[in-house]
Amino acid sequence: MKVEIKLSNEIKEPYAIIFTDKITDEIQKAIETLENQSSSLIILKNKHKIFIKSIEEIFMVQSANNQVIVYDKNEKYTSNKRLYELEKILGENFFSNL
């Protein structure tokens, strides 16, 4: 896998974009590594795309039809994580305000 890093004073928070034609074991491992290294990032899917969102962008989390749905202010995504895993990442206060 090729890796490119761009440094810029204009970027206030690091983010990653992965360009690929399919999700391979190597890509999945990279996703899991990024997710595990930063407790403030969540890996989400929307159709056939994968997004890395910060916890500050998350508006709502819902469980429906055996899926965990995560919403930001504009879109909805699915998560491979279970609700209790997201609770650890987002914090108990996120879920207690429901």
C-alpha cells in the first residue's frame, strides 16, 4: 500500500482518506489500526464508502434492524461497532442525554 502524508498549517485536525477499488484485508487492517489508535475517531460506512468521523461530528446513534446507525448533521452511516462499544468511545454523557 502506498502512503502519502500532506502537512499544512491550515489543517487543524488530522484525517485520513483511503483510495481503493475494493476493501481488502490490508485496507481493513489499516482502518482498524486508525480506529484503535485514536479514540476520538469512528469508522463509518455510507453505501460503498468508508468515512472517518470525529466524535464531535456525531449527532445521534440508533440501533435498528440489527444495524447500528450513526448520524451526523447531514448524513446517516452504519457502524460495525455495537452500541456498548460506541458508548465507550462517545462517552456515557452522550447516551445519558437521550
